[in-house]
Amino acid sequence: MTTDQINEVVKEPPLPAAPADRERMRKRAARRRAGGWWPFLFLAPWFIGLFGLTIYPMLDSLYLSFTNFNLLTPAKWIGAQNYTRMFNDDPNFWNTVHVTLVYVAVSVPMKLAVALGVAVLLNRPIRGLGLYRAAFYLPSLLGGAVAIAIMWRQIFGADGLFNDVLGWFGLKGQDWISSPNTSIYTLILLAVWQFGTPMVIFLAGLKQLPKDVYEAAAIDGAGAFTRFFRITLPLLTPIVFFNVVLQIIGSFQTFTPAYVISNGSGGPIGSTMLYSLYLYKKGFADFQMGYASALAWVLFLVIAAFTTMNFIASRFWVHYDD
């Protein structure tokens, strides 16, 4: 055996690395596996938008909700006076709450019912199906436009198209926009007319339903209504739940139709004064930005409460695959 071979046999093993060195090596290996700082660099625009356009404005509005701020002078801290005024000294606030709840409670179920019905009709192999889908989805693209709201005001005016149609049947019309008993329902009809987005979501859900279940039900003699209420609806409840949450959130935030149809006044006598319109008027017409910020945070909490209640109630009626 040579001298080099003897030295190789008797050579002592290397000393283990110190705990600090092992930790550095572990972090270096973790960074190498994660790609280093490159992912954070590409995500930087999103983080800038999140903190600069969402989190910071929210925190700033939370601070302003406890101040007296008119956009022209520095904000003055007044504590919870805005919230006290809102619940105790502002009758217009409760009127807007009532009008908004009526709007949400009526428009959301009607829109979802129409969307589901049209989706079921379009879920069939008919000629020109793509054209029909595009035509039914078009109102959702145009419904939020100012021009559509102006057109809606003309349709339901005293000399509008709706009264002309009633005249064909010998019925007397009225100015549906200017009547406090019917004006809110013109907004509801406009919301229901924009059923395209939930319709597309329903249609995507209907495409995923298993065909063998329907075939077995048809063999057992189940009719169309039985198959719809016993098979389609139970299997489609996750999609229904998703649409309910989205539509409730969107309905609470409706602004443009109420602003345009009522010329920004929320009339007649506050019958179309939705919450978002009242919030806008307080902030940008009356220059009570502190009070408007308090209104905005109450709206945020109300939407969060409705969403939470929907998630809790979904345990009892939403059926998933498992």
C-alpha cells in the first residue's frame, strides 16, 4: 500500500457545518428553488396597485369617516359623530336603506330566474346558438352605459314606447319614471334586463352536468319539470350560490342607472335614491366627504354581512360532489 493510500484511509472526516452555516445553506437552497427575487419583481406592479389603489385609500377613508372633511379645508377629527348622525339624525339615510333593500330583494331573484331560464333554453343543440348567446349577453355589456339609462328613461316616460305598447291593448299609461310608486321598478326592470353575465355562468354550469343521470331519469319516466327540479337545480346549486353572491354585491353598488334616470336627484321624493347615489351626493354634491366615507364603510359592512350570511346558509342548500 502506498503512502497516499494510507493517508486516504486514515484521513479524518470533515467537521460538520455550524448551525448558522446550515441555516444559511438551507435558506440559499430555498431561494434557489423558489426562483430568488424574480417572482417578487414581476409581482411588484400588482403589489403597488394593491397598496396604492386599494389598501391605502380604504384606510384613508376609514380615517375620514371619523372627521369633518369638506374637500376644501383640512379634515377635523370629530370621533363617531358621523355614525351617530347617520343612525339617529338622518331620515334620508333610512329611506335610502329601504329603497336599496327593495331593489336588491326584487331584482336579484328576478334576474337569476330569467338568467337560469334562458340558459336552460340555450343549453340545447339549436341552429344559430352562438348568435343567440351573443344577443342575450349584449345587454350586460351595454346596461351600465349612460346611453342605455337615457334610453330607459325615454321608454318609460309619459310619451315613451312602453305606453305606446299599452295603448295597443286599450290600456292607459302614465309617466312611470316620475311616479314614486313605480319609478323604482323601472330600475329593477333595467337590472333584470342585464341578465347576460349570470346566464353565461349558468350555461357553463349546465354544460358540466352528467348526461347519464338525465338518461336514467328519462328511462324511469321523469318528465321535464321533474328532471329540472330534482336533478338540474340540486346539481346546479354551487353555480346558483356563486351568482347570488355576485349579484347581491353588484346590486348594492348600483349607481349609474339611478343617477341618470332620476337626473341625479334620486326622485321622485327619494323613490330611486339608492344607497350608492346618496353616498355620491353627500360626498361630491354636498361636499361632506367625512360623512360620505362613513356611509361607504357602513355599505362595506352590510355587503360583508350579507356575504357571510350567504356562506353560512349555503351549508343547508348548496350540494357539492362530495
